[in-house]
Amino acid sequence: MIKAILFDFNGVIIDDEPIQMRAYQELLSAEGVEVTDRDYAASHGMDDKTFVRAAYERHGKKVDDAKMHEIIAAKFVKWREIVGDNLPLFPGIGDFVEKMSHEFALGVVSMEKGEQIEYVLDKAGLLKHFSVIVSANEVSACKPDPECYRIGFHDIDLFRIRQGHLPMTHSECLVIEDTVPGIQAARNADLPALGVTNTVDAEPLRSAGAGAIAKDLRDWMPESIRRMF
């Protein structure tokens, strides 16, 4: 029986992949590094550092750490300029998170920077619902490597133990993901996964190992989670 849920962030909680892509396309184009929509889609699961390096490498170029950090910092500035006060959260995600928080311990596992995750969740009034946040700051390998979800499982299990609960098994901790590398990372960490078709179609998510598919998380209740997983 599911006792905890680990959410991916971009593509599950916030619908900002097109904004991230647009910001990177503008910034990298100024450096002579073009990023196509296909290039961006192939980069799902990467953190910002890996993404920028990969973009340069596709053009046979190298980027030093100073320039890389400059581009990443500029991307966050541009993101906030585009978004302003209107966070592009997925419709109903706030209600879904709140419903789940009454029944399960919740965490976020993402290749996004921790500061950005906390900024969005705090601004959306959702930060209070999450007991664990694992971000790019805490991991050394990108999805589909299981490191991030192994850390997430360990941390949320410890949180529950501190609350007086018995340790969980891996089968009791569900992951919600929207990309193939994310589903693969969850399954590589021996965690069940619910794929949500916000970014890619159902079949690739199933093929990657998703145990069930959600077209809209608003359709799911805690009892739906328990019945399916």
C-alpha cells in the first residue's frame, strides 16, 4: 500500500518546459549555439549544467564553467521575467497536492535547482505540503540514473520514521513523472511510477515502466492511488 509520493517538478507541478526552452534558445543562440525543439526534448531529465554542456557539444564546442554558470543564471532571470506573477501551474495541481497530503507523505525529486523549486512552491502556497525536496543541488547524476530517487526514498522514509511510522518498502513509495528518463529513474530505483501525459504520450511512458498512466491528475484520488498501486 502506498504511503508516500515523490513528485517530479517541471512537467508535473509546473507547466514551464516551453518557457525554459524559449529562454535557453534565446540565450544560447546569442552564443552561436542553436537549440531545436527536438534537441530540448532529447534533454529531458538533465540538470541545467548537463543541458548547457550538451548543447555546446552538439555544435562541437566546449563551454567553460564561468560561461556555463552565467548562462544558467541568465536563464533563471529570463524565466522570472516571462512568468512574472502568473505561475504556469498545471490546472488543479494545487488541489491534487493538498488531497494527497492528507493521506501520504509528499516529496519533490527534480533536476531543477532547489532555490527555484522552493520559490515556485512557496509562491503557490504548496511548500507546506512537501516534507522532502531533492534537487540538482543534491545529486551528481541526471535521470535516468536512479540516484535522485534513491535519495528521495531514503529522505522521505526517514521523515516518516521521525513521525513515528515503521520503515517503508520501496513498493510503498510512488513516483509521479512525465518523461521517459524520469520513469526510468524511478524504476531503476525500484519504485513504482505513475506516468502523466503532460509532456510525452502514454505509450513511451508505459514502455519505460510506468505502472499506470494519468491523462489528468485531477481525475485521481488517494483511493485511486491505493487501488492501482
